[in-house]
Amino acid sequence: MKKINELKMVFDSRSVNESFSRMAVAAFASQLDMTVEEMGDIKTVVSEAVTNCIVHAYRNTIGKIYITCAVFEEGIVRVRVRDKGCGIADVEKAMEPLYTSLGGDRSGLGFSVMESFSDKLTVRSKPGVGTTVTIDKKIKGKVL
Amino acid sequence: MPVTIKTKQNTIYAYLKGEIDHHTAPELRNTIDDAIIMNETSQMLVLDFSGVTFMDSSGVGLVMGRYRLASSKGKKLRVDNLSERDYKIMKMSGIEKLAQINKVKE
């Protein structure tokens, strides 16, 4: 695949940044001339991944969230959301629909939603080191 | 306010506005929960999503939590005017087995 453009950003794991980060990634990715639906899909997956960093990775603390968004000539958007937080001991368990380690008003659907609105989802995690979530989204609209 | 509460004929209507995510959900939750607790005689809670411009799975958590509180007070829950996307996210939770959920009318 041939990368045509790339965005990198680093921001604090404060919940007020959830809106900013999904908007920024969607705005950057929109150079691929996507539909409103596809832009909504990107906003949704970024929102879920960033919320996981804030709620789980940096629970009770503030850390940095690192996002890379690359657009490829083939019409693919790749978003990577990385943290240096607590990590996930059992990724398979964490990805089960409706599973949540927190309870309260957490639905346990974060990874399910990310899977549902993307074409490929990869989660790499190491307890005590951090988590990297990589999401590929194929844009069916016109390619630049 | 990102939510407006109206009561009519034993029904509480909560009209949600703007974006629902983990950051905005607590304020919505508190306002709706106050309305559920204060309106003892109401038998129904309607969450109206017509003013919602974005929602992630935090919106599902918000609805599930309100369902639990409303049920414990003997009230039913209905969710109205969900966008196609929000309806799809809502259904991942199985909430439609517990409460009526309706898409926005075309």
C-alpha cells in the first residue's frame, strides 16, 4: 500500500478531548472524499478507542494518548491509537461483547462497535506497558 | 442544557441534544435520573434522540442505566428517533428485548 499523507497527534487523556480527537481524525481522513456515513464510522471508532485509553488505560490518572492517522492511495484510512497505560491482561476477554471490567454505565461494547464500523481491528497490549489499537477503514468513495 | 425534560400524561420526555460520549454522558444521566426520581406518578420514560448529532457506546450505557433506574421505579422505557447508525449501536446491546426502540421516521 502507498501512503499519501499522515497525521500524528499527542494529547492528554482528558475526557474533554474525546470530541476533539474524533473530529480531528475525521477531518484529516476526509481528504479521501468519503461519504457522511464513512466519516461517521471513523468518528465512532476513534471515540471508542480514545475512551478506552481514558477510562481503562489511564484510570485514575492522566497520561498521553498517541494517534497516527494515515491515508493510503488505495482508499484506506489507518488509525492507530496508542497509550502507555496499564495494558490489558486478557485481550480476548476484553473484546467480548458486553464484557466490562468497570460496570456502572459502561456498556462493554467499545471493541464490538470498533469491529462493526471498521474493516480490520488489531489490538496489541502488554500489562504495565500499554495498548495499541489499529483500525483500517476502506473508503468506497472516490480515491484522490 | 443538553437535555430538556417535559412531562405529559404520566410520561416523562427527555429530549437529548448534541453529542453523547463518555465526557457528556454524566450530565445527561444526572438530569434524567433527577426527573425519574422526582416524577413518582409517571409510568413511562421516553428518551428522544432527534437532537443527537453523535453517539458512541456511551449512549448505550446511558440508555441501559436509565432502563435499570426506571424499571426499579416501576416505569417503562422507550427510545425514539434514533438515527440508522445509533439504532445499529443500540441493538448490539440487546436493549430492544427490554425496551421499545424506534428509528427516526423517514
